[in-house]
Amino acid sequence: MKLPACLLLSSCSLLLLSGQPAAAASNDASRVTSFVEARRAADRDVALAIWGRAEVGYKEVQSSELLQEQLRAAGFEVKGGVAGIPTAFVATAGSGKPVIGLLAEFDALPGFSQSAVPERSSIKGRSSGHACGHHLFGAGSTSAAIAVKQWLEQTRTAGTIRLYGTPAEEGGAGKVYMARAGLFGDVDVVLHWHPGDSNDASPNGSLANRSAKFRFQGQSSHAAGAPEQGRSALDGVEAMDYMVNMLREHVPQETRIHYVITSGGSAPNVVPDFAEVFYYVRHPDPRVLEEVWGRVLKTADAAALGTGTRVQYEVIHGAYSLLPNHTLANVMDRELRAVGGVKYDAAEQGFAEKLQKTLIAQGKPLGSQELIQPLRPRQEYGSTDVGDVSWLVPTVGLRTATWVPGTPAHSWQAVAAGGMSIGLKGMEVASRTLARTAVALYRDPKVIREARAEFDTARGAGFAYAALLGDRDPPLDYRDPPGDPPGDPPSASGATSRPQ
């Protein structure tokens, strides 16, 4: 069925897809928005508390518990430690259909200690920071879920609201383990959002991604006195890296490959007997990703053979690309336009002007944070474990301007803005939009059915979900520094998967 043209226009934001009278739609939106706004002070405190803790993937004990406390206090039934992950949880309120899920992230990134000031200034005693704004993501989604629960109760509307606390998005694939465990099996629609430097509900794609740690083992010796008796594990890592860098010329142009050497030895005069390199490989099509991945494995095999070392690899995470849903994106875009963008006061404007001068490429102008970007699908080159969820349930998301325009994710500038009112204002735009979108869907199940029909067509007949990370357990220690090298691999050389 062709959608009415007015659904794409902000002037029709008060008309529900089913044709519900504008006054009724406006009343619903105003009521749930008022619930979000009533929580503003508490939400800001929660977001800043998580920002201050800056706990990395699978270590977010305090951050996870804080969100769970908020939900329990609001009357949600909360189940923690789901999918074998201590910091993952599911909070449920309401009853019956439809079931609408909201995603909440809360992990920080290592290496991004930064104060909430517009110049580089690390915080003493802290090594991590919320360079992707997941403190805002977690607090904002929690606020929206609580507001929707209140609306369901006051309007006596049938339906279930569920908040998924999803750890370790940054390379730990927390949602993949939750998806693999079947936690989304009865959900009709999933809503999510992410911090950014603009306001946009376009149904964008992402890159499928797989990562692994390659661990080389050699033979130590005195690097000067007996070099012939040594076999350098670091040589194995560097040989692999060199071959992968040559491989870049011969892969599809959408491919992204990047790595970091996480362990390369302890002293220059000792031939290292252990070295480790951590790789990410990405592509929009999971099938192409598999082909490129196989070639990367061959470089590890060749590197071990050529340097007289041995290698194991451990898959750390894998994620599908996002499966866009245009039906749901039209609804979310309409609600975002009704909410509006982020307006700076004089102090925030001064902060933004100073911070923007530190950016290599300023890109978007100041003032663009007040605008809502056109609904224009495009391919993006990051990856997210939301991708797996989007292949199981019709899913829609948005970005809001929590950062100064032009700020890239994974930067100290993102940490700085996320720790003050600029980030908090963007979070509030997201909370209101999520809550309003959920209410619109509860009021019009027909849209949910249309979204499901689009979803089924996009996945294709016969789709069977299989996690790209296989059947391994969640890598709860993946943010730990490398310790003692693992035991001998099962074969003398070549890339082999560590037994799971």
C-alpha cells in the first residue's frame, strides 16, 4: 500500500498513520512528552554518573546497576545477568501486544580520559571515557521506557514496553549474545538511538563486522647474544600486518580493515615469544565479509610459516549490517520533527565555538544542531551490534545532536560535550522522540504490520539467523590487558580457532 505523502511532512506530525484525529494524537504525544520532561533532572544525574564512571565493555557493573535501579523504582520487572553476561538485563512493564523494545547502551572506550572542557584535558586517575556517548544512550532510553510505561498505565492501553540493557557495544557484541539467546523472540518492534552531531532519523545501512585477536608464539632468546636461537612472535605479527596492508589494494572498495598491536614484547634485547594483534574486518554484505575474512586468515597462516612461529586466533565479536525499515523510519522522522533540534544558550555557544576550533575538519556549521536532517537513506561505514537485532525484529533508530557539529565519534571532543549540557540536551531530544514514536505505534498496530511486511521482504524467504561470532561464550575479559600467553595451539602452525 502506498503511504500518503503527508506522512513524510512535518506539517502532518499530528496525524497518525491510521487517521486518528489530530487532537487525540496531540494529546498522547503531549502526555508522554510531559512524563519525559518531568524526569529531566533525574535523567541528567544518571547520565553524568555513568559518564563519570566510564566503565568499559562487560565491566559496566555500576552503570548497569544504576539503570536497573531506575527501572525497578519505576515499577519494571528487571531480570539481570541475561545471556550469560553479568551486566546485561531486560526490564519489562505492561502486558499483551504489541511488544515494543528499546535498546540502552552504557559502555565507555579505553584511552579517552577527558574533562568536560573544550580543550584537551584528561582526568587524573581515569583512562577511559564515553567517546561514543553511550552514557547518554543508556540514560535516554531508560527515561523513554519509563515515560511510555506511565502513558500505558494512565491511558489503560494494552501493550508491553521492554528496555534491553545491552553491554559492550564497542567491540564486545553484547546484543549479539542477547539475540542468540532468543531474548527478542516475542518483540514486535525495536527502537534505538545514538549520540551524534546532528538530528537524523534516516534508515541508514552499516557494515557487517568480525573481529579476532591473533596470538603468535615463538621462542625467546637474547636478541644480541643468541639471535639465531630466537623466533620472534612480534615478527609474526608484523609479517601478518604487512601482508594485510598489501591485501587492501585487492578487496572491494567498501571493505574496511584495521588493527592494533596489543602486545609486542617487553624489552628490545629479548626476542619476544608472545605477541598479539587485534583485527576488525568490515563490509556491508556479510557474505563478502566472509570471503575477505578467509583471506585475512591466510595471511596469519603465512606469517606463522615464514617466521617459524605458531598462531591461534580467537573470534571476539561479529555483527550483521543494519537492516533498514522505511515504514518505521517515516514514523520516527515525523516525531523527531515535532520534537525539534538542540538550541544552545550563550555558555553552550561559547563552549561549542572553542571546541570546534580543535577539530581537524569542522564540517557542519554551528547552528545545524537546531535542524532536522532530511529523511535520506545512505550507507554508513561504522558497525553496530544493533545490526543483529535488526535482522530479527523490525528496527528503527535515530541520531541526535549530543556533540558539537562536526565532532567525530571516538574523539575526546565527543567525551567533553557529552559530559555537559550540550550532550544532555541532545539526549532529551532522543528520549522525547523515542517515547512519542512508541506511543504512535501502540495507537496504530497497522503500521507495525506494515513494518513487518517490509521486514520480511527485505530479509528474503528462508532467512535463518546465525551469529557471525559462532557459539563462543561472551568474551567478558576482552578489555583486559594481555596477560600470560595462552597454551600451545593444537597444530604447529597456521591459523586455528581457539576451542570454545
